[in-house]
Amino acid sequence: MSLDGARILLLQARLKTDPMAPHEHKCFADALRIPRSQLTVHDGITSAPDASLLARHDMLVIGGSGDFSVTDDEAWLPHFFGFLKDFVVDQRYPTFGSCFGFQALVVAAGGEVITDLDRSEIGTFDVDVTPAGQDDPLFAPLGPRFTVQLGHKDRATVLPGGFVHVASTERCPYQAFRLRGSHVVATQFHPELSRHATITRYKHYLSLYQLNPPAPGERDPVIDGFRDSDDATELLPRWVDEVVSARIR
């Protein structure tokens, strides 16, 4: 298996009517540097993937979810968490979770996530790599600090056992983890989003995340504050390379 031939499954938790669903598909494909045809989309709201679907792919990525929170009382969420526990956490299926994907993996494995508007992060932030992260092959090349795109109102307060804490911010201490001894990695931030893509996402979900929008004709300080985050975007192709390299050894 080569990087060009890797079969990747994108697990989404977005409404079919949400225009950010195809946007997310494009963003992940662009960040992974693969054609969209190589990235299969599965609607996790309708049903969780089964073993046969995973067997037809080499790795899994889990995206965000603009309309839902892992703290919601949605009928589909227990099945979503159960799939993550049974296949990703217990069987170590190679997985990269972003934002909602990060939070869902934490909950599925027995950790805690809360809604905390006071510590929400919307925009471009600098993330610090922990001592454990500085020994991690994915995060060590990023140096002690790197720039990321963030958009969340929920945060993890307790990581499950076996989850190695690899990155943090002052406002949200748990920004990334690796499930020890596996290729299961997740980030609270969005490595799949460029500055431009984040602005598109931010504008679409403005009513959900911004409590005090600017007056008509005024500049939006959040948009003005977005910066490039090229180093963070390198995480996804480097993760795929890690999985591919492990399989061909």
C-alpha cells in the first residue's frame, strides 16, 4: 500500500442539508493531498460504520459537527460512541479525529467533555507541545509551539486512561492525544482547515458561535485575527505516512 493507494474513510456527524458537509470532505482531501474520490464519506448520524466497511479501508478520519455536541441527548450518539469504543479504542483501528472527533473519542473511552462557553476558542491560536508530545513522531517536528485553527465550545476535562496528552493551550489544556501504542490520534483543533477554509466555516456558523457580532459595516475582529497554520496541516499527511509505513514493514 502506498500513500496514493491508501483507502481512507471520513466519518461525518453533519446534517445532510449542511453545506459544510461537502466542504469538510474537500478540506480533508486537500489536507491529505489526495483526490476526493479516494476519501469515502460515511454518514454517522444515519448509522455507525460496520466491520465490513472498515475492512475495505485502511484508516479512518472523523470530522467536526457544527450542529451537534457530544453532550447532546441525540438518539444516534450512543451508537456513534459504541462504534468508536469497539473498533477504534479497543481494536486500535488507525484513526485521526478532529474537533468533534476528538471529543467523541474521549467520551467513548470513558473520559469527560463539558460545554464551556467561557473557554471556547474561535480563531487562530498557538498550541504548546507537551513533554510527551515532544517525544511523539507526529508532534515533535512541530517544535515547542505551533499555530492551529480552532472552533469549539466543548472541551475535554478528563482524558481516559491510555490517552497520551500531547498538546495544550492555556484556555483548553487538552488539545491533542495519542492512544498509547497505536495510530489513534486526535486534536481539538482542525488540522484539515486552512485560514481561508476556517473563515468560510466561521461565517457559516456565525450565529452558533459568536455572541456579539459586529455592527453592520464594522470589521469582524475574529476574521481579522485568523492566520495561516501550515505546520498544523502537515499533521494529516504525516499521520497517513506513519500508518502506511507501519503496514509495509
